[in-house]
Amino acid sequence: MAPAVTLAAEAPKLSSANTGFMLICSALVMLMTPGLAFFYGGMVRVKSTLNMLMMSFISLGIVTILWVLYGFSLAFGTDRGSFIGWTSDFVGFGGIGKTELWPGYTIPVFVFAVFQLMFAIITPALISGALADRVKFSAWALFIALWATVVYFPVAHWVWGTGGWAYELGVIDFAGGTAVHINAGAAALGVILVIGKRIGFKKDPMRPHNLPLVMLGAGLLWFGWFGFNAGSWLGNDDGVGALMFVNTQVATAAAMLAWLAYEKIRHGAFTTLGAASGAVAGLVAITPSGGAVTPLGAIAVGAIAGVLCAMAVGLKYRFGYDDSLDVIGVHLVGGIVGSLLIGFFASGQGQSAAKGLFYGGGPAQLWKQCAGVFAVLAYSLIVSAILAFLLDKTLGMRVTEDEEVSGIDQAQHAETAYDFSGAGGGVVASAAPAPAPAAPQTRKVDA
């Protein structure tokens, strides 16, 4: 019998199907940033609507340019000491061939780079919800540039870059529980501890001014999140992306229902804001875990996150930090919950063979998840607070008290979200001159 001949594995070839899928996913993730703008924009008061929209939109401009210049190289370049990357060919995208494949995959480097760009854009935009009503737009724009450079790009390398310490440790983060949500939530906490509360916090009513806009934003986020999550597997060849797609829907539904049930028991009503917030909490929690758990596990992840995040949004009143739109309660807490629950619900049948406690895997994966969660939380919290402190002492982070009270939209953007001057029935001017008013009539009174 002739000896068996072992052939070297064929190098991956460009897949038009996977490439097209990833381009669509990239567009879906891009849509999430305007969706976030609507979600946040409807939650603030009328006088802050445009500022809230712009705080998300400006990230599309700033981070895109930084990503092309050096961000992609820092995040996904050749590892340097397990903490940062660098590949000179990635700088300015000048050394990337149009058909050059991302190593080990069937999609071009350009496609991978633009997909990851959309993650880099939305992450600092998430922070903005905690800072509503009170931050100078110029200071916010500079904060985005600095924060992306010294926080997001390194953390993305830790978690997803080959050679990054969390990646090599085996921390599971399918699509951004640590790198995106914990990162942004911890940054939000760091900044608001520096800049302080809104004028009238816990005294004046600060209710959402447009709940239909909130629901529209939540719907766009839910829709775009399928690209955010399922696309993170970078292809459709083994079914893991399909599992993530299903788990995204399942966990989001469970979280929304759990939030509403908690809200009904605790406050006596099912609110539209609760439905929207619960859905986002489920999306956040399933982001790191959806490739590792079964659909039944996704129900558990979503339900647990829905209840815990609903409970967490009230902590700001107990501890006195002004998280305007509950970035900490939803994104930080939801990211922690979703990341840690991998240590319990990982089935070993999804993205990897790693198993959680409930599947006989022991505590090993849970400890890895704890390491990733708390390292990212501490780094982002501390560095973000330092950045905010430096900006506050130089440029000044906050608008003046008069501008905050009168409305940040007019002060920072010279516009208002709603023009009511033409509303209602106006008076149509006549071409003919108006008749002179009649002389007042008097009645003679007899003496």
C-alpha cells in the first residue's frame, strides 16, 4: 500500500460571497451611528436635541480620518509587546493591495478595515449619551480624537488583534462587549466624574422630549446590530455567523420582555422608553457572548441583562453621578453581564470549544472573562478621566451656566431642532389695505 501523501492546505481565495456579505454588514454597522443619534436625540430635552445628534455624527468624520491615517495600524497591525500594533503598510492605507486578503480569511484587507472602522466610529459616540446638555462641542470633538487614539485603538488590539494580551489569554469577545460597550461605559463614568452634574439634576424634570424618535433609533440599532454581530465572524462558511444572527434576535427579545416585566412590577407601567432600553440592553449583552452560547443560553443572557440593566439605571440617583441617558446602566452593566455570563453559558459548540460552568467547563473561562472585563474597565475609566481633566483645565469641557439653562443647541450650533414659528394657522395678508378701525360708539346717558 502506497504511503499517504500529506498536502499543504490550500491558501484561502477571495470569496465574492463573503466579501459582499461583509460590505453589507459594514453598511449596517455604519447605520447604527445615526440610529444611536436618534435614540439619544429623542431622550434629551428639546433644547439639546441637535447637540445630541451632532455628538454622534461628528464621530463619523473624526474617527474615519484617524482610522485611515494610523488607527487601523495601531489596532490591527503587527503586535508590539501585546499592547499595541503597528504595520507601516496600513498607514494611510497606502500599502494595501485591492485584492490582498486579510490573513486566514477570504475577504480583502480593505473590507476588514472598513468593517472595523464602523466599530471604531460608534464606540466614542456611545459615550456622548452620558454627557448630554453640558459639554462644549469643540471640546467633545477633541476628546473623541484623543480617546480613540489612546483608549479605543489599543483596547481593540488587546481584544481582537493577533498577539494582543486578551486575545492570547483566550478572552471571548465576539463583537465588542469589552472593546466597545465596557470601554465606552467606563469612559462615560470617568468623564462625568470630572465634569459634574447637569444644572437641576434630581430637581428639574428631564424627561425625553420625543419618544417616537427614541423608538425609531432603537429600531435602527436593532436592525444594524445584525451586521455588527453576525458580520464579526468575517464570513458564512461554518454557521457560526448564522448562530450569532439568531442569538442576537433571541436575546434582544428576552431582554426587552424582562425589562418591561421588571418595570411593571417596580413602577406599575410598561413604558416605550423601557421597551427601547431593554432591547438595547439585550443587544449589548449578546454582543460578546452570542457566538459561544446556544439560543436557550441567549434567552438567559438577554433576560438577566434586561433585569440587571433596568435595576442599574437607578443607581445614578443613589450615588449621585449624572449619567444623562443611562450609558453606564445599559452599556457598562450590559457589557459586563454579557461578558461574564460566557463563563457560565458557553456551550463549547459555537465559536470555540471553550465551555462554561453550566456545561462542565469549570471556572477557567470565567476567570479569563473577569480578567478582560476588569482590565478594560479600569484602563478606560482612568485614562478617560485624565483626558477629561486635562481638557477641562485647558479648553474647558462645559458650556457656561447661562448656555446650559437657555439651551446648548442655540449656544453651540446656532440652530434649534424644531421651528414652531410657522406652526398653526397664520394670518394671510390681503393685497388691499385694511379698513380703518371704526370710531368707538358712546351712548348718551340722561342726567
